[in-house]
Amino acid sequence: MNVADPPGRAFIRQESERVVKGDALTLTCEVYPDYDDLIGGDDDADGGVGGGGEDLGRPEAVEFVWTRGGHVVNHVRGREWTMDPVTVEAEANISCVAANAVGRGGEDFIQVDVLGESERKRKADSWHFLNFKMWENRQSQKVS
């Protein structure tokens, strides 16, 4: 007897924490049977996050539905979505859900915040200033 199941719950993996305008960003929609598998509560040895492995359903999900700001992103149907280059329009609530012939799995949402060039430069300047102050402090301690 063949049992048909929808896919499990989606989890969006973001390639990098900092998203900068002009850079590339890749999001991956992974699918897990339940929350315990995602956080490592499952002791199975079949791989995946937490050891639970992915649950693409039966038949396996071949479609991944991505939304940005509540609107379906029609040009993306795979499990990976690469935005290159990132624009200010990428700053939004993004979701993903896996689907097969039986139905859809659980949806996941993330908020993508895009740093502009000026914000990236300001943060870099702050980092350089902090490093200079630390260097200056060490120099003054050597003189004492």
C-alpha cells in the first residue's frame, strides 16, 4: 500500500546574516518532519539538521512556493532563491513552503533587512574607529 503525505515544515536557511545592497543573497528552503527534527531533538542517524533528515513528502515535493511581502514570487519555483544583486526591494517578509500532489507543508517566514552602502560604510568606519581606539589604548599602556 502506498501512503501519500504532504511535505513537512519548511525552514529557510539564509546564506549570510548581513544582507548588503549590491551583494548576492541565497535562501534555501529546507523541509523537516517536525520542530524536534529541526532543533536536534531526534536521535535518528539519517542526516539533516538535528539528525532527522528532510521530509519532502510522498510523492516528493518538486515545487517550492516563495513569497515576498505577501506576494508569490512567480519566477522562483526551486528550493534555492538567489538574489544577485540584492536591491532595496529584497527588504521584506519572505516565506517558503514545499508542495507536492497531496498538498503543502508548513510555511516558514524570515525578515530580510538590507543594509545600504551608507550604512555599511558607517559600520565599517565605526569598526575602524574602535580598532584605532584599542590600538591607542595599548600604546598608552606601553608608555606608562
